[in-house]
Amino acid sequence: MAKQDKGIFCKMCGRRVGEGKAHYVVRIQVFAADDPPEKKVFLSEGADFKEEVAKLLEEIANTDPEELEEGVYKFFKFDLCRPCQRQYIKNPFGQR
């Protein structure tokens, strides 16, 4: 990495944030809500519990690990310069 590449860069505009100058950190956590599910799943009288669990485990095994993880929790951290921080605060989702 070249010496000029070191430092903190604004994620929105790409400008380097100078040493000693204010910069801001945006942290975003996206996670599954812990609300109780609307539907409760009950096994029918004749259902085989071990078979149902085996099916579920097979489904999980055949799913991409990143997809599974992102379905539960994702964390982002961004550095912003002062002008971009002001812009971000006004419109965090970039809506028009």
C-alpha cells in the first residue's frame, strides 16, 4: 500500500480526512427482529420430529453460509467527512 493511500477516507465522496480534522463514523446494524412469528408451526399428529429436523438441517446445509448470516445479522461501518456527515444526517436513506 502506498504511503498516500494510508489514512481515513470518506465513504461518500472519497476525500481523505486530514489528520486532526473532525470525521464521523456511521455504524449500521441490520438484524432479524425478535418479534414472535405470526404463524405458529405445529407438527401434525403423525409427523416424525427427527425427520422434520433432518429436513431443516439439510436445507440449512444446502444454503450459502453468507446468505444464512445476512438473514440474521449484518454490520456496516463507514467514515464520513464533515460535509458528507451533514448530508447523510439530512437524508440517511438517500431518498429523493
